[in-house]
Amino acid sequence: MLGPRAKQYIFEGCRDAIHAATHVVALLDGTQVDDGTAWEIGYA
């Protein structure tokens, strides 16, 4: 679908959703935190 722009499209969507959110909830129930989730928590 987006090819080389896919990563940028996903990043912009996540960033914009965080800007629009009033709350952020993250599930940290594994042995290791996912890189994307860690970034979203830190950015928020």
C-alpha cells in the first residue's frame, strides 16, 4: 500500500493520536516493553 512511506505514515498517525488524546494507557504485562510502546509512553 504505502511501500517506503509506511513507517512514516504509522509514526505520524501515532504522534497525532497522542496529541489528540487526553489519557494514555499502556499494557506492560510482558517480559520486555515493545519499542513502539516505550516511545509512545515517553512521548506522551
